[in-house]
Amino acid sequence: MATDLEHELADLLEVASFPPPQAFAKTAQITDGSVHEAAERDPEGWWLEQATGLLDWYEEPTQSLDDSNPPFYKWFADGTLNASFNCLDRHVEAGRGDRVALHWHGEEGEQRAVTYADLLGDVQRFANALKDRGIGRGDVVGIFLPMIPEVVVAMLACARVGAMHNVVFGGFSAESVRERMEFSDAKALVTVDGARRKGKTAPIKASVDAAGIDVETTFVVRHTGIDTPMGDGDVWFDEALAAADAQCAPERLDAEHPLFILYSSGSTAKPKGILHTTGGYLTQVAWTHRYVFDLRPEEDVYWCSADVGWITGHSYIVYGPLLNGATSVMYEGAPDYPDKDVWWDLCERYGVTIFYTAPTAIRACMKWGPEYPGRHDLSKLRLLGTVGEPINPKAWLWYYLVIGGKRCPIVDTWWQTETGGIMVTTLPGAQATKPGAAGTPLPGIAAQVVDEQGEPVPPDTQGLLTLTRPWPGMLRTLYRDDDRFVSTYWEKFGPRTYFVGDAARQDEDGYLWVIGRVDDVLNVSGHRMSTAEIESAIVSHPKVAEAAVIGQADEDTGQSVAAFVTLEGAFEGTDELVVELREHVALRIGKLARPKRIIWSDDLPKTRSGKIMRRLLRDIAEGRELGDVTTLRDPDVMAQLQGRVQELQAEE
């Protein structure tokens, strides 16, 4: 029997679009389309105005975009500034040092209120600790930490001295950390004694040691208090701070000075080191954080539930909120520990007004049921956001109804690690939202849906999403790999059209509906992972001869990992080996990359030239009618694989 909630959701599914709630629109900072019009009249001039209005500069830039050498674009190149100063010093100097920057909440209920003055003090000391060890402009510092305030301190200390931070998601394996430290030639690593997840503690420093990570200095944060091996070159983080000078003047850096590297999965087994610079990136994240979320720093409590190890955490946990002087919530734990209402408990406890999360999390909350948010007073929420993947209309409406109480606009944001900041969404006080649609390009952003030849397609026709104008927060290159930067993003349509890699359609109102990836990159719970990287991890197991990985539609995670695996010699596929391979992948890459489904195969569908036909594997996994198999070296392979998948489905 359908519940009242189910009836209301069914009724709302008939509504095509939702205008800004009247009460919200009355006080919103942007209430009409004039900002889009102003930006479109003079995009470069408009961005320069935002840069000088939102940031403090030592030398203000006089030029906006330098497009003399596409696709190696530069922004505000004659200006100088410092990211750490903009995030901290200027707020403290303006008398806002006592404002809480982070309400940190530990997994076991610990609480810390970290003010802007607190952060500035620790950042200056850790910046000096880096300098004392010879780390400065142009050096790379790896950061492998859980969601604790020290991760923010480490990032901003790097920015203060001109070093690039290279943050690795805390859920990745130590092997992934080692690989990323080697790729970036990191001089130091900041890590932790242990990390907690759902009541268990993992020995992080010990696993880092076992992986053989070669850096000059490893700073170790005392977090869980577990016994921790310390060797030559290892330094306790708190002792390094205590020994360092309290004052550290920020370096005056060119706008194009590298700010950070963040490794993202690509279509080969080698991760891509996406490089962002300072002035353009800060401009875009400051503007988008302020106006997409309609932020009022004096009143709002903002919470982005992502992890700092992803670009969402960089842009909308660290840099965007701190640039704007916001008060944020940072939570260490999982959304269902100690119970499935922990998020809503924290929203009530800290008076959260703006909440930004992933569709995967919303779908999990739907599955758990409305009784969990129903335990708590969520009336202070005034805006909701989603990030990481397209959201299906039913999940959007549940979020709108159950969490937002029909009074909160939802900003469904599309962007990438490469774009640096939000590119497509609705401005909540000015534009209607459509469940399932990301929205329109933001002011100063130009996007187009095209066919394979780069020609625009008609409205409501699926095509390839492209960005047709440079934007300030764009990646500048792939670290130490300019050729791959060009071939990955600019080769398909030329150096003035950025190929996103997503399929999309644009409706008659100009709203973009992003469909998903067109290359071999999976999106699992909003986290992008390379099929080639996972395949490489599986094949590294001594019992595996060959593997092909695809993304399979998944109700909970958007996509899940499905692996077709051929074993060596006389080995047989067993339930025990499934567990062994999944854990092997977790060790090599991280738990998110573990295949949800492993299908044993004597052979894989290949063309006569030996190319694996992943399109056909997707058809099998999804139960679709097979496409053309006449080009296969051995068409009989398909019947065998179909039988295996059907057997597996019957068991599940």
C-alpha cells in the first residue's frame, strides 16, 4: 500500500520545473538574468571585475585572459597574490578572527570549533616547518589524511610558501599514495597515525611505510593514538608546529603560480596529474561558492559532505568557503555511523543552512527511509545542492520534499576536476530548477552540445558536451605531461574547444541534461575511476591472465564496477577467489574500485586485431540486445558470457 510520501512524490513527478521559492527569492543576492547578460557582453572584462572584487592582490591584474598560445591559456597573469592570505589573514585583519571557520565533528562525537585565528596560527607554524626542511616555491607536498582540520592546515601552509599540495583521497590504498608521490616527485608527505571508519581504526602510517613511499620528510598527525612506527625522516605534526616560529609572511606569487596537483583517473592506467594555478582558480571558486549557494557569511552555516581528497573538497570545503569567510561543518565519519540519522543530527546541532552532497548519498538516504531525517529539526536549511553525477528526478524530488520541506531550492551542479569550479547549474534566486537537469552555463561560461564533427545538434538531441570559451578555473596542463593534456582535452575539436567527455542534451530553454561519460572512466558514487587502472590492478594478481572492466548502471552508486576476468592456466573461478580479487583491487587502488560483480570468462570478445569490445560487454551486463558481433575474432564467446551473466543474476 502506497504511503502519503509515495503519493506526494508521484504527484511531484508530474511537475516539470520548480521556480525559486518565493521566500528565498525575496532575499537572494541574484534574482534575475542581468548577471548572465553582463558577463556575455564582455566575458573577459567581467571575469577581471570578479577577480579584483573578490580577492585581495599585492598587484592587481590589468589583463584578464591571455589566449595567445591555445590551449595553454593564462588568466590575470600580471597580478600577484597568495591563496593562504586570501583564505585567512584578510579575515583576521578585518576583525573576524573569532568567527568559526570549521565546526569539526569526529566519528565518535568529538567536537572542535576552529576559528579563523586558530587556522591562521597553525598554518603559519606549519608553513615554517615546511620551510625549515627546505620546502618552498615549486616543490610538491603529498597529503594523505582523513577529514580532520589538519588537512586544511597542511593545504594552506603549502599555498603560503608556494609549494603545490598533492592530496590523495583517504579511502585510497597506500599503493595509490606511493604511485602519486612518485609521479609528482613529492619532497614530503603529511599523513596520520590511524584513520577511523565506522568504529574501526586503520593503521595509516604503518601502511604508508609498508608501501615504501620515498620522501624526505613524513609529518604524522596524532589522531587516534594507536602505536605508530616512526623512523628517520618522520616527524610528529604537533611537535613540528610547536618547534616552528609563530609568524610566516605569505609569499607573493604570480597568478599563474601552480597551486595544486590533483590526480584524477584517466582512460589509461596512469592517473592524470591535473594542475591548477592560483589566481584564476581562486576567482572561480570564490564567485561560484558565494552566488551559486547564495552565501551570507555572517549568517549561514555551510556543509559540503564530500571528502577533501576530491576536487569538490578542494573547491567547496577548503578554498571557496574560506575565501568567503564562511562557517562550515567538517565531519569525519560515514553517513550511517553511529546511526543513519547522523547527518541530520549534525544539521540540527550546528544549525546548517546550506547542504551540498552527492546523489549517491541521497539515494542511500531514500533507501533507509524518511524516519531518519524525520527525527530532527531541519527547518534552518534554506538551500540544498548536489554534485558528482547526474541525479535522477525521483531522488531530486525526495531531497526537495523530505530534506528541504519544499522551501529550499536545489542547485544541481555539473563540473569536473579539470574545470576547478562549478560550470553548469541554476542560480537559486533567479532560475527555475528542473529535476534531473543540471541547469544552464553560469555567467562567463559557454557550453555547447555537438555531434562527432563538432557541429551543434538541435535541442533535445543527445550529443557531446563541449566548453567553447576558456574560463579562469580551468586546468593549465597535466603535470609534466603537456602532450597528454592536449590529446585528452583539445585534440578532438581543436585548441579552442574543450572536450568534456560527457554525453548531454540541451533543451529548448537552454538547460543541459548531462547523461554520463563517453570514455572509459567510471563514475562510482560520484568518484571517477579509470577502467584501465582497475584492469591493471586485477591483472597484477598472479592467477589472472586478462581482464576487462566496464561500468554498470547501479541503483545505489550510479555506476558499479563489473569485471570480466580470464584466469591463468588451470585456475578455476571460485567464490573465494572473487573475495581475493576484490581485496586485491582494494589494496592496489582503494575500496571504491572493488568490482561489485566478477564474471569468469574463458576468453573476451575481441576484434581480429585484438581490441576488446567493451561495448558488447556492456550490452551483456545490462541485458540488452547485442550489437554487431560479425567483427569478432570468435563470436561464440558472446554466448558463453551471456550464460555466465545469467547464472550470476540468478544467484543474486
